[in-house]
Amino acid sequence: MRLNRLAAVWLLCGGATAAAAQEVSFTRIEGRAAYGHGILGDTPEWHGLRVTDADGRVVELALPAEHIFEDVAPRVAELDGDAGLEIVVVESRFDAGAALAIYEYTGDEIRLEARTPWFGRRNRWLAPVGIADLDGDGRIEIAYVETPHIGGTLRVWRLDGELVEVAAGFGHSNHRIGQDFISGGIVQCPSGPAMVTADAGWRTGLLTFLDSAGGLTSEPIPLPTGILPTTCP
């Protein structure tokens, strides 16, 4: 089957990463069975990844038939200091719901590097918050909200050969059903980076910090218009 219909392209600077990738995007395969969850509104169900390097060479990966990338865009990062380029995505399996997955572009192929456990139940989803050194120790963390529509849990992970959970805190959300975007994110505050989410009922915003011991500290922030801020309040 042929991968087609590029969307959600992320531009990258041509640096020393694998083959100086220029574009990373989701792709679709026509004629596949649909998952049908529709949590992201009319956002298509993505079936693969495509990387285009600085020389115009294209490398593609196609997911197994009953998997999709249930996400708004690939997130490109350098997570472990090797020569590969990490691509962070939400991957869903028809019979087991979502997981956070990291695929690595090596210059020759796109391969699965690590994945959190599947939820184990269809139609369970997670919404990424962002990627940053959240506790200032020089290592990069990845944060997401698990089940943001039904009493979400903020989870923070780190890639250390495999994905290792660093911290978790209850009562968060960063997405409403049907939105084709994910709210909040990571902002830079005077005391360091912080995660911006809403509380589970979208009554107030939450500014959450990760400390060096793996603890999460949240403080309320105003949410007068129902829109999460993109800078430190």
C-alpha cells in the first residue's frame, strides 16, 4: 500500500541530527479500516510517518493495520544525545487504546525506540503537554495528560533506554472532546519551566512544576476566558 496525503508538517533546522531532516509529517493510507474514535474532531486518522532529509530523500514508516497515530502533529526532539532524531507521537491500537510512542529516525529508517504501556481499553486517549528539561538536571522529560476528559492524570516520563515514569499528579485536563488542538503546554517561568493545564472541570488553570525529587507542585492560575495561557502567568 502506498502512503499518501501528507499533513501536520514540522520544519526542522538542518543541524547535526540524522541526515539533517527537514520535514517530519504524518501520512495516511487510503482504504484502511477506521478506528472511529473521533476524539480530535475531523482530524484524519494517520497511519504512518514520513521524514524528508536535506537532500530530498524520503523515508517512510507504516503502522500495523489496526494502529493509528491519534494526534495533531509529530513532535521532534533530541531526547538521549545519540545521533538519531526522536519523534514523539500518540499511537492508538484499536483493541487497547493509546500510548505515548517514540520513533527514531536514524538516517536510513524510522524505528520504534520506546513506548509507554497501552491503556488496555479501546477509546482511551492521552494528550501531550510538552517536552523539556522540567527539573533542571540536564535530562529531558515528556509530559502528557492521561484521559483528559474523564479525570485526567498528568504523567511525566523520561527516556532512559526505555520510557521511565518520573512523576504523576491527578485532576488535570488539556483537551475537550472534538477539539482539533491540544491546549496549554510548557512555559518558561522565572523559577524554570512549568506545565500549563486546566483542572479536570476546566474551572481554573494549573501551573505545575517538577522538582528534583520527582514531586509535582501545582498552583491555580486564572482561566477567565476558558483558554489556557501560552506564557507564564
